[in-house]
Amino acid sequence: MTIAKVNGVALYYERTGRGPRVVLTHGAWGDGRGWQGVIESLARRFEVVTWDRRGHSRSGDGEGPGSRQQDAADLAGLIERLGPEPVHAYGSSAGGSVTLTLAAARPELVRSAAVHEPAVYGLLHEVGGARVNELLAADLRVIEEVRRLIERGEREAATRTFMELALGPDMWDHVSPEARASWIANADTFLDESRSPLEMWNVDLEALASSPVPLLISYGTASPEIERVGAQELIRRLPAARAAVLQGSGHVPYRTHVEAWVDTLVSFLDGIERAPIASTPG
């Protein structure tokens, strides 16, 4: 059991393999065990670090489950504890928003950043348009229902409702009992994470556009429409970013399309490792 005390919180993390360091950040409700299906493949070439965000599973709570900014500060502190070299940072969903926040605020810590369908409700609200507004309103209604269920102590119902929103209506019945149990146990963390979703799930586009950190943004063709639209809007707003479309994949390709996910990420990282490290403003 490896614990790092960061920002007053005990953060659980694991390291596997040797090589350039890759740090994987999970999304809402989850924990570092969600990456189990890809660690072995990545660890043949890289040192892979997985961790539980504050309030999730094996990490401490601090003063609460944590905002996007707190999680990004925790990730920065963990990276500093791991060693002096900048890392390849990867995040999925809400973990993608954390990763982008880190890349914008602390680019000197990040050799590259890669995200899959990061949560960017604030950006979608800004974009507007009839279809985007319809999708956003529908998601926010479900999120409010999820919050009510958690507050009433109905954690399993809340978890299933959220996962059907994020992953699709059929996914709940196809995940392992262990994954379900982990998500249910972490349900309360969603109360803080979703308190102001338009603010909490957003990114600093101006900082990212001027950042020297190479960026990969991916989405799956089978993901819920709002997830695809969010990633596509980020790609449009950040034209220097590399885009990747995972055919047939949904919101968690590292669980459902392991080979395609690994190939996409490793191809991106290989290109970064061959390139010189860009200097960052002091």
C-alpha cells in the first residue's frame, strides 16, 4: 500500500513498469483499479502510475471529495513526489478535466496530456445552440436526480442512474460486480463534484491554447452524444491538439476496447518521446 501525503490528504497510488512515466487519472465515482485492463500493456514500455483521487476508495477525504481544481493540485503534488521529470498525464471523463486543468496551470509538470471525453459542461453551455442546449439540459436533469438519490441514501439507484447516463443504458448489466461495488461506495463523492456542474466541469481554453504541452483528445463513436460533442468542441477550439476517434468505443475504452485504446495512446506517446522537450515559461 503506497500513500503520498499531498495537500493534507493521504493519496493512494501504485507504480508499475519502467520507462517514461505515465500518470492515469480516473473519472467520477471510480478509482485507480479501473485501469487494470491496460496497465500490463502500458508497463512494457512505461512506468504506469494509477491513483485514487481524494475522497475515492483508498485515498483520504481531506475536507471533502474535491473540486476539479483541488484534484488538479493533488495531481501536481503527487507528480512532484514521484520525481523531478515531467510526466505524460492521461485522464478520462472528469479525470480528463482534471488533467487539462493541470496542463493549463502547471505545464512544467506535464510532458504531454491525453484525455478521453473530458467533462466540459461549462464549455457546452457557452457554445449553446438548440441541440447542445437540449443535450445539456437533459444531462443536468439526470445529475440533479442523482444528487437527490444520494442525499436520500439510495446509493445503488444513484450509481446506476449516473452510469446509464455516462456509459449508455445497457452498460450497467455488463460491468463486473467489483466495478459496481466500487462505484456505489464512491457515490457520495459526486455530491461535491456535481454541486455546480457548469463551473466544476470546465477548462481554461485560453491557457491550454497557449500551453506548450502536446495534447491528445479522443472520443468514441458509440459514446453518448453529449460526450462526443464536448470532445469535438474541444478539438475545434484547440486546433494544435491531436484528435483520435475510437471506432465502436464508448466512454470507457480502456475497459471495453483495450487494444485500440493502448495503440492510440502509445502511438501518441511515442511521437512525444521522439520529440525534444519544449521549454516552459518560468
